[in-house]
Amino acid sequence: MKLNDLSSYWMPFTVNRQFKAAPRMIVGAQGMYFQTDDGREILDGTAGLWCSNAGHGQPRIVEAIQQQAAKLDYAPPFQMGSPAQFELANRLVDLAPEGFGQVFYCNSGSEAVETALKTALAWQRARGEGTRTRLVGRERGYHGINFGGISVGGIVGNRAMFGALLAGVDHLRHTHDPQRNLFTQGVPEHGADLADDLERLVQLHGAQTIAACIVEPIACSTGVLVPPRGYLERLRSICDRHGILLIFDEVITGFGRLGTPFAAQRFGVTPDIITMAKGLTNGTVPMGGILVREGIYETICAAAAEGAVELPHGYTYSGHPLACAAALASLDVYREEGLFERAAGLEPLWQEAVHSLRGLAPIVDIRNLGLIAGIELEAGPNGPGTRAFEIYRRCWEEGVLIRVTGDIIALSPPLIIEEGQVAHIVDTLRRIIAQVD
Ligand code: PMP
């Protein structure tokens, strides 16, 4: 076996053959920077994969994980508890909008979505509405990669080769309106009425068949689609009118990305279930979870027979001690360093910086909210995605990590980013976009 043989590892969501011909290797990370195997520093414009909100190698989080590993490395999650699980749940309920009651743990965003969908179905059944089995997602939604998530998700490429998937799923139209909302700074004006797609599904199938509607408050993975003003409110009121649970998938938007603990607070719209992961542990130890509104847990518990498990669901690593320790330390850091407020404070500068790229020839739209931005390019002469990928590659060579999805560049730096680093990311992009044709 050769040490530099890359053939055995099958990398996720990567063009393996292309990567292995010209690998990019990260061997360390500190603060705003990754270190590469050839000794270069890469400025992290994406918080890893939308997760390292407090930056990398955060000493308090590192220490908490180390101490926890030495003290209690693992505890079986069924029929027994460990104190940090309960403390973390209390802290998360405090962080959530008014009216949330419980937390259920899992290990990733994808698992959080499955947990949310199953909880919604269990709640409907527990309250005597067992005919409600249909689920509604949205085009261009990303809800992870398990079967439920790709079914309600709206990315055809992620499900095309995997068969029939979940039955009884419909999709709302996505919220990007390139006719009316181009180059919007912050929340776009037009398109709240797109939420009425849910009303039409109610008319088509009957409210008594629909259990839940799941959306990302901002669809991030498919290119930063900020919902139009009033859209989420409208979705909320349609759900209320028809007894449909509203799930916000906050795997990216949670933990300060929009300057508030959750997007629910930023938009002033309260869902019934919130999914979370990523920033929950600052990306350090895999962890996901759902927050449920008061009443959901109580209803499901009340419907269970005496002595029966209320929700037949859970994972070997639910509430893992290392994950709980990492999450508690992350919440401490977020609070004590005021990182959510910091993100809110940086937003005007961020917005101005990313919109200063307007006018560069291949850019057809720029979108932003919180410390997120999407920069959409015209497809290059070599086909969809190729120009954006070339920009990604050159940015890496020049020491800046961006993310590309199709022809869209997505930015989401750690919330500790300094003003000069914002300028550096944007200036690097300006230079490279101008060079690439
Ligand atoms: N939901 C959303 C909104 C996401 O952005 C992601 C990941 N980017 C997921 C779910 C899946 O999370 P994971 O990759 O941790 O399974």
C-alpha cells in the first residue's frame, strides 16, 4: 500500500476521478484559515461546509471535547441518560423561539430531517389524524441525502438513480424569481404568493391527507434563494388553517448565520419543528437534532400505550457525550463572544461587499442575507458549472475557499470574519472572475 494512493477512498459529492488527478488536501485549521499539505493558508469563505461558525480550532470547544473523551467516551442512549444531554436540551429550548418544548438528538442534518418527518407523521396519528400521511417539500430544497430527505428535497439529480422513494410527496415551486428580484439586497419583494402552492395542494388532495410541509427558510445548497417578503408568513397561515405541521430545516440557517439564533427569529415566523446540525457543534463532532413546539411531545406521549416507547426512533449515537460536550462549548462561545450579534453587525458591510461585484460580465445575479451570499454566473462556453468550478479551483490556488453549486458561488464565512478578510474574499473573486471566461 502506497501512502499517497488515493484510490481506496470513495469521496462523497466529489468527481472522484477529477479530484484524484489533482487533489486538494487539508491537514489543519485554525481560526479563519485551513492549512494545506503543501503548507499554504486558505481563507475559509464557507465556514467549512456552512458549519464552523466560531472558526476553526476554537480552544474552548477543543478542550471540552478532549476532557469529555477522557471522562465519558460513550453512553448507551436508550433507557439511560447522561446529564449533558439534558442540559443541552434546556439550552437549545432557551435559544429557540418562544413555545418550543423538547429536543431529539441525532447525528447529522440528514438524520434531523428524517427525525422531523417521522415526528410529524407520529404527531398527526397521535392526535387522531392518521390519514395525514402526505408530505410537501419544495423545488430546489435540500434536506440531506437519506430517502425521506431526497423525497421531499427538490434536487432531481440527487434522486434520479434511487427508485421510487417515498410515496405521497409534492413540491411547492421554488422562490427564485429571476424576472423581478434580480440583484436584491436582502429579502426580495416579489413572490409571497408562491406560498399559495400549498393551498392548491390542499385543494387537490384534501387537507386531511397532508401531514407536514418542510422548507429551508433560505434554500442555501441550491444557490441562496432568500424567500420573498411575506412568503414564510403566508406558508405559516396556510399550515395553520389546514392542520399541517410546518418544519423549518435550519441545518444551515441555525446558530447565528442570519444574526439570530434561528432563521425563525430573523423572519418572525415560528414553525412547529426546527431541524438543526452543523453549527450546533461548530462542525466539530457530528450532531443533529430537532426542536419541537410544545404539545408535540405531550400528544405523542399521551397516545402511547402504558409502558410503550413513545416514538420508535433513535440512533446508537443520539446525544453522544462528545457531541453534547462540543455543542455546550459551542453555545458558550457563541454567547460569550457575541457571535450572533457580530454576524448581524457585519451584515451591511457584507452586503455591500458582495454586491460590489455587480457589473462583472458573467454575473447575472447576487443574493444575500445574514452572512450568506449567492453569486450566480451565466453558464460558461464549456457547459453548465464549468466556469464556476474553474473559479473555485483558482480561488483555492490563490488561498480562498469558496463553494460552488452549478453556476452559483455560495459564500458563508465563519461569523468571526474580520472586515479585511471580507474584502480579501471579494477582491480575490473580482480578480479571478474577470480572468475566467
Ligand atoms: N438540510 C439542510 C438544509 C442542509 O443544508 C444540509 C446539509 N448541507 C442537510 C440537511 C444535510 O445535512 P448533513 O450533510 O449533515 O446530513
